[in-house]
Amino acid sequence: MMDNIISEDLEKTKNAVKGDAFAEKKALVTGGAGFIGSWLCDALVDFGADVTAVDDLSTGRIKNIDHLTKNPRFKLVKSDVCMFESKVKFDFILHMAGHASPDEYQVHPIETLQTSAVGTEKMAELARKNDSTLLFASTSEVYGDAEIVPTPESYWGKVNPVGPRSCYDEGKRFAEALLMAYGKQYGLDVRVPRIFNSYGPRLREDGLYGRAMSRFILQATTNQPITVYGDGKQTRSFCYITDTVTGLMLLTTNSKAKGEVVNVGNTQEVSILELAKKVKETTKCKSTIEFHPLPKDDPKRRCPDTNKLERLVGWKPTVSFEEGLKRTVTWFSQKP
Ligand code: UDP
């Protein structure tokens, strides 16, 4: 769905990124119907790229991209990334496919691992054949329950290799190692953003797919209790989607990012209880806050050190938590 909020936001993204690098180029976006993937498709089409989105719609939603399907610059291929084949010589591959919601990926641990392992190998081979630049969506989850916060890229992580989150964490860690190996062995141009919690329009809110931010907004706007896990003292740092997309596009086009692993996220750390209260305040709802058991291995604190991103590509977040939350709530309440 494309609406005023999204088109205004895309306009700002356009001003923050020099889009010339994408004009007349061929781009592949895996997970193109997903939250971040669909924003990237919108921005790339706007910049004049020919965009192929691959998505099996297991977690992505057709409504995120249906406004693009009539655009001659856009094509959707419904396929699992692990099975995707193409003879097109893509200039850029943005590999975003994956199960991102902890409640949902824990129900599909094998698929989650396969997307990161098999899917990433497929994309690395495709990029190698065509000499493409490959941007891989890694995650703050590679740090696990980090002991150093704000966390720099040099921190190795504290991950339970056999815990409930390991299908996601270890899958992404394997993919990072694989891409570093492709860089070393074949000189492949790989760039690895570690994306911290992102939010905004199109973040799924429903059922197991819902993330804390979007689920709380749904609960608040439908007069249901807001479900805080544990005591809510655990923290996350929420980055508004336009800042995330800007960071990813700068990393795709700036040659300084070649071979680099770089945090992308906002540095304003917020507790989950604070998030619940802010959602209540912003939506002016009457929902109560209900406490539920904390899931096993839920990271206690999460906040990126973004000095490297700033140094490499001159990126800084521009949307405050309050402003981003307001825009997201407005978008959710206008949604049909
Ligand atoms: N969380 C919560 N209630 C929910 C969903 C999530 O309190 O209904 C908590 C979750 O335990 C975690 C944080 O909110 O500590 C962020 O959850 P999210 O779903 O965004 O995923 P994560 O950041 O853990 O990958």
C-alpha cells in the first residue's frame, strides 16, 4: 500500500541518498514484499532502477508492493529465495529475505536457517556469476545477549548456539561468515549491514508476525491489553524505516562499504515498558499493560554503536523516536 505518509517519507529518503547510482541499473531485492524489502523496492524504482523482487509471501505481503506491479520497472517473482534462478545480470543484489519475528521464526526454525544458509549461498553464487554488488541484511541478533552496549561491530557476540533464537542468530552468523569467505576467495563485493530494530509503516502487526512496536500499536488501537514480556526493563533501540533505508542505500552505493560489516540503527535506547507507555500516550488508548513471562534468551539490552556507519558514509538518524512513533501510529490508524 502506498499512501501519503509513505510517499512523503520516500521523498525524504530520496533527498538523503544520491540515487544516480541506481538509475538504469538492474536490482534484485529478495524479500521484496517484506517490511524493509518493500521500502527498498519503492526507493529503487523511484531512483530509476529496474527492480526484480523475489518473495514467497511466507512473511511478506502482496499489499506492500501491489502499487508497484503495474510499473514497467518492477517485477515480482513468487519464489523461495533458496530456489530462485535467473539469467539477468543484476548490478545490485539486496538480500533481505528472512523470517524476522522471534515468535514466528521459532515456529519455522528450519526454514529460517535455510533462508540464511541456502538462500545466501544462492545469492552469493548469483552475484559471483554477474559481478554484482551484494548487500546482505544481517542483524543485531548476531550479537545475541550483548555484554557491550552500545555494541560496536568489533564485538563478537554472546549467542546460545542451541537456544530458541539460534535458528535466526546462527543462520545470520553463518551467512556473514559465508559472505566474508566469498569476499576473500573470489573477491566478491559484499556489504553487510547489521540491522537493529526498525519500525514504521508496513511493519507486520498480526499474530506471530507482530513485533513489539507494531503489536503494541494494534493492541492499543483495538482496546486490548498491551502484552509486555518480563518486567519490560529489557531495551531495544528503534530506528524509523526511512533512516534504515537511507543507511542501506548508502552502504550499497558507497565504495568505502565494500567488504564491511556495519551497524545500522538508532542509538536511542528505550525499555519495552517505556515503549508500551509511549504507545498508550500516543494513541490515547485505555488499554491496560499486562505482564507475561519473558521468553527464553530474550536479549536484555540492545543498542548499536553507529560510529562506523557515520564515518564510512556520513549517515546519521534523522527521525526521533517520538516523531517516528507518531507517524507509525497515524499510518496504522489510516490503514483500511
Ligand atoms: N515483546 C513484548 N511483548 C510482545 C512482543 C515482544 O514485551 O508482545 C518484547 C520482546 O520480548 C523483546 C522486545 O519486546 O524483549 C522486542 O521484541 P521484538 O518482537 O521487536 O523482537 P526482538 O527485538 O526481540 O527481535
